[in-house]
Amino acid sequence: MIEDILQSAKQTLVERFSSPLLGAFLISWVVWNWKFLVILFSDASVTTTFDLVHRLAFPDWTAILLKGFAFPLMTSLAYVFLYPYPARFVYEFTLKRQREINEIKQRITNETPLTLERSTQLRAEFVARDRRSSEEIQRLNEEITSLKAALDSKPADSGSLSKTVHLNNELSPSEFSLLHLLSTSGGSANEFEIIKKSGIDRIKVEFDLGELLNRNLIERLTTATGRAIRFTQEGRRAFLNYKKSDGDT
């Protein structure tokens, strides 16, 4: 109970002392009554201190009322209610002038031509970058050529062929129809559009899509417009082989 009371009192004091008006009043009071503070913290005796306070700081009740309360209150109210207006004007004026200075600096920087040394440096960097790009393109072309030669010289893999035959055997007409719709859409399409264009039962279409996903013939993506599906490499191979076998028959 005592801790709660102390905590509540502490919070109340903090709220009161954090008030702009109270802070302004305390500062104003110190400014108006600086003589009192000098006398109070001097090394004079108690009797001398009281005498100096009475003669110099607060000689009568009028001084106590005006300097002790009225003048500090008026000064603090002026600070709280009147000072923000000129302060806002000065702050806005300062920011505008700073923005104008920055614009002038940027304009001068843009209008300043490059020095001969800087332009030579930029030209050398461009030439070096262009040379590195050409070397990288040549290396990639040589790598592509070597890979093509290796593929042309390598006999067909019987395991891959049997896997393709197996996929062709398992590819049903309805699954091929879905792959055909996907092919006419450029290899990638919205899943809802594929279901809508199929023209068959939705459950059957979703089942066939699940089978194609399980056999890694298509893959599902999440896009900004919803879920989409697209061919995998195995799906393209199965689709093309099915078309070829269907044309042979």
C-alpha cells in the first residue's frame, strides 16, 4: 500500500514538473529573483541574509506579489503562448534558406564541367569494364560450345529414356489437356484460369493438377494475382513426347 502511494505521488510529481508552463514559470522566477538566490547561497549569517532579502530582494508586499508571482507568471505565459509563433516563422525561414542553398550547390555542381583528369579516368574505367565484359561473353560462348559438343557426343541415357516413356504412359488425356492449356498460355498461367478454361469438373481438374505436381511435371507459384502454375523441365519433356507419340499413332 505504501509503495503504491509513493509510486502514485512520484508519477504525479513527474507529470506536474514536466508541464511546459511549470518549467517556464520556474525559469522565469529564477530570472526575476536572481538577487534572492545570490543572497540565499551567500556565506552571510542568517541575520544578515534575512536583512539583505528584506532590503534588496523583497522590500515590501508589493515586490513579493509582483516579482515573486505576477512577473514570472506573465513571462512564462508569454513564453508558452506567444513564443511559438515567431519561433515557427524563424524555423520555417531557416529551412527555406537552407533548401535554397542546397539547390544552388546542386545547380553549380551540375553546371561544372568535368576536368580533363576526371574525364580521362572515366574513359579508362569504361574501356576496362567493356574489355572485362567482352572477355566474360567470350568465355561463356566457349563454355556453351563445349557443353553442346559434349551433349552431341554423349549417347542417349537409357534411364532417362525409360523414365520419359514411363511418364508418357502415365499421362492421361485430361492431364495432357491441362498441359496443352498451359502451353497455349506460354508455359505459365493463373491456376484459376486453367481450371476455368478446362471445361471439365473442378474436382477432376484439381486431381489432375495434384498428380502433375506430384510427378514434378508442373510447379506451383504464388504471385501478386494469386496462385500460378508453370512447366518444369520434366513437364515440357513429357508434353512434347506425348504430342510426338500421339502424332505417330
